[in-house]
Amino acid sequence: MRHTRPYLHGAVRRSVTTGMALLALGATAQPLGAQTREAPSLETLLHAPAADVASSYRVLRQLIDLLSLAERGGTVQWGLRTVTRDNVEQVRLELEQELATLDTAITQRGYGAISGSYEPRATKECERIPSMWAQTIRAGAIKTVKISQEEFTLQLIQEISLEGESFTAEIPGIIVDSIITFADPMNSDFGFVGEATAGTIVMRPEVDAILAAWPTWLKAPNRKDLARCAVSLRSAPGNP
């Protein structure tokens, strides 16, 4: 039996208070300039670390998608910013302008071409971290990861076989220079970052950001396990 499971935002599951949804985005969801509320300039983005630029684009795109919650009367909170129905349109305009600047910066910087099929492998520590993607690869439930690419945006497509059933998980990602980032398909606060070199992509959890964003009421993953978990994607035979 096959199912297609959508990309889920982990932060949405956090809390509902006084009858109104409250979306609280953690430290992983902190684009460049989030703390000062000054959008970074194009010049800054052209010289910033590629991982920061890629993560900022990923997070801003997530935030824009989630603003519909505020439009329906909820409250979206991330960092020092609070978004409600009263200011959601202004915030949307600001975020879309920041996203457009990031788009320009990434296009000018350039990005690798990595579309194709990959054979995944994961270190033993990956089975002990709360990542559906890393755990299922370690368990051998994902045999192939297919990457499609449109400019600098990616889709990682994998068929997962568990307990006699199979379903397809699609994960959106970003590539800047040779640096790739995406979030775990079951938790948008659980980011991965890695690099593509010579037919191999190695992805690792964003350790500090994951632990900083982890809910205080839930036991955090072990830092050593996070640091030692590595998922390697090796170009499958027949790739261009």
C-alpha cells in the first residue's frame, strides 16, 4: 500500500492557548537579521556563509507559508516578533521583500547542480536522534533518495517502506554554492546542513540550533549523538 505524506511543520504542533492557536518558532527558525529586525543587505548576503544564506531562505519561506494562521486569528511568535491579524499583511510584505533579496543573492552567488538518484547511508548515531529521515535511512527503509532541482530549490523524494507499507516523503531544500539545507519532514525545527562534493552529499544535524529550539518540557536529544550523526548520499550508478 502506498501513501503520500505531506511536509509537516513541527512547530505547529506545539500549543493552543485560550482557544487561539499560538505558533512559536524556535531558534532554528531565525533568518539573518531576525534579532535586530534589520533585513540584511544584498551586499551582506553575497559575503555571508552559504549555510546561513540557505537556512535564511528556507526559514523565510516556511514563515510566509505559516502566516495564514495569523490571518485566521492566531498568533505567530518567533524571536522577538509577534504576528497577529492586525499586522500580518505588513509582516508578509517585509518577509517577501527579504525573500526577494535572498533570491537575488543566491542567484548571483551561484549554486551546484545535484539532481539525480542517490544511495543513502547513515551512521549508527542517527538511529538515536529524533529525526524520521535519519532514522529510516539508518534502518534501511529508504533505498534511494531522488533529488529534483529547479534553480536553487530542491525536492528530496524518497519512498519509505515500513511494516509492510510504503509511502513517499518529499522534503524541500535549498542549495547555495555547494551547501545544502533542509528540515526533517516531521519537524521543521530539526534542520540539516551539508555539502555536495564529487558525487557525494554529506548531511548533518544543525546541533546548536536544534538544542536551542528544543521544548523545555521534552527530553532533548544527546549532543554527541547529534554531532556524530551523518547521512551520506552517494550518486547512484547511471547518474549524469
